[in-house]
Amino acid sequence: MMVLGGLFLVVALGLFLRGQVALRRNTLKLERHDHIPRAAILVPARYESAVVTGLFESLANQTVTINPADVYVIVEDAQDPTVKIAEYYHHQVFVRQDLTRQCKGAALDEAIKWILPDHDYDAYFIFDADNVLAPDYFEKMYTSYLAGYEITTGYRNLKNTKMNVIAAVSGLTFSMINTMSNRERSEHGANIVISGTGYYIDGRLVEEWQGWPFQSLTEDYELSLYATLHGISTHYNEHAMFYDEQPTKYRQTVMQRVRWIKGYFTARKKYIPLLKLKKQAHNYGSIVKEKIGVRPAIYAIVGLVLLLVGAVVDLVVLGYGGCVPWVILGVLMLVYIVLMVITVVMLKRERYDLPPRVRFWTVVFNPLYLVTYIPCALKALLGKNVTWQRIDHSDQHN
């Protein structure tokens, strides 16, 4: 068993190195734009009157002018209090007609199909109602559009981390995606992993789609795989900052993560066979990265577990069974310390404005939070009725 565990670790290392080598083989050619884009701003905002004002104010205070008529607020009921707030800011309101599809992707699809016949936008920006944008967000994002990137996501900062540690550790998930993956991918011209909101899509793509074809549990990750498959250029612009509200209750994070994991594997089941057949020089590294996915981490975890079980069996066979609890405790403490160090490094690299108390408890609690991804994964893989569920922001404060 010890040998098998070591083999899993070797395979994990090999997969990781293969991905790194492939990443450096990318070549990316961009078609630059010579004009500032006319942009549509889409905001799915079903019953979000408690938080949406912050987004509207940040749109009004951009360093570049945003036409209020180019902001489309998507609701499901004309009596939704969000409608009056949108009208006060002179934004357009789209009331959904087909409520049989309950997910963000369906809302975007219906709204875009309503917009396309009468408008010709160069780019479409997607935001959640609880987002707040830094004053120069659009100014910074326009630099990516002018450079020729077809899809670009900004830097996600944390909006409500002063409330409690749950919000802080939940936000660190996105930091790990961006800082530990997307930053390196962008540097080598590879496709990034799009997560959540705060990104734009080139209008030519939306015109080609004639809507929004990504309607799975994780439409953002599905879009990421689609972009990799079709050689669409994506970019991580860490200078364009926006703030996103995080759950403040642990139960909400479980619901959210189960949906993410279920959507992750559902999207991969659809796209990975297609990626295996696809060979394009300019995004070779992106394809290899996505085909490998999280396998290095999974193999590493399995290898470590097998090594631990093998060590325990050997101790029992040799008559040192009394040492087993201490060995297990020692291994768990070692894992905890490693994850704690990773958390400290992440917090130093990110631009989070955390109070000292929240920062301390984030370092303490985040390793445990990361471990709880394992039961969330089991629940997602074994559950049959995982659906999109709205997280209520009405009891959260900025």
C-alpha cells in the first residue's frame, strides 16, 4: 500500500509537470481593436433591491462615461422592488417571460435575445446585483478589449469580509483560482478559468451565438471550456477591480460549493471528449490543462491517504498499534500547517482589506474550510437533484 501511495504521488507530480510544460508552448495572436467598445451591461437581479444600489452607484461613478440606457436589469416580476431602483437610475428593465428555466444562464439568454434585434454592441459585461466596481474598472477593462482579448475577467475583491470569517474564506476560493491559476495562464497566453461575474464577452461572439448557450449549473466554467475548445482568447486583468459579496453562513457555502462541483463535472463530461479530439497550436497548453483538470490534486490526496493507511498497517503488524493515533494526529497536524502556510501566502498576495481579527481567524479556519470541500464533493457526486438556488443578500451588510 505504501508503494501504491508513492506511485499515486509520482503520477500526480507527472501530470502537474506535463501541464506546466504544455502551458509554455502556447502562442497567442490577437486582433487589436481601434475604438472604445459600445458595451451592454447585463445584471440578473431577481429581488435584489437590498443590494443593487451599490452596483448602480459604482456604474455612475466610473472614470469613463457609462450610458445608463446600456444597462439591462433582468428580473422575473414587474412588481419586483428592484424595478423602481433601476428606473430611478434610468436603466432598462427586462422582465423574463419563460420561468421554466431557473438559472442565471437562462436569464442571460432570454435578455440577450431581446436585445440583439435592435442593438449592435461591441461587448457584453456580466455582473451580479451585489457587485460593486472600482471607479476605474471599465477604464482598465477597455485596455484588454483594445488589445484584442475576446473574453476578459477582472480582479475579484471581497465586499463584505468585515462581517465574519466565513465570507473571507469563501472569497479565498476565487483568489486561489485567479492568483494560483489564471495569473500564470494569462502570462503564457493560455485560456483562463472564468468564475462568477465581472467579465466581458466580445459582441461578435454573442452575435454568433444569438443568445447565451451556457445554461448549466456552472455556466461560467462551461464558458471557460467552450473558449478553450474553440480557441477564443481569454484574459485575466488583475488591474480591473470589482467587489463581490460572499456568503456569511456556512450552510450557504455548502449549498454553493455542491452546485459548483456538480456543475464542474457535468461540464467536463460534455467538453473533455471534445477537447481530446481538438489540437490547436495556439491553445495547446490550455487544452492539456483542462484535460488534466484537478487530477494532480486528486491523485496527490489519494497517494497521501494510501501512505497514511500503509504506515498504520505496518505499525499494527509490527506491534506498535498504540502509536497509530499519534501518527494520524501528526499527519493531520502537518496537513493543517501546510494549508495554513498557503493561506498566509495567499492573504499576503491579495489586496483584501481584512480587520486584524478576521485575518487571524481566516488563517486558523481556512485549512478546515478547504478540507470540507471533500464532503461537498461527495454530496455533489452522489446527489441527483442538485439545482441552482438563490442566496439571499437581504440580511447582509456591506
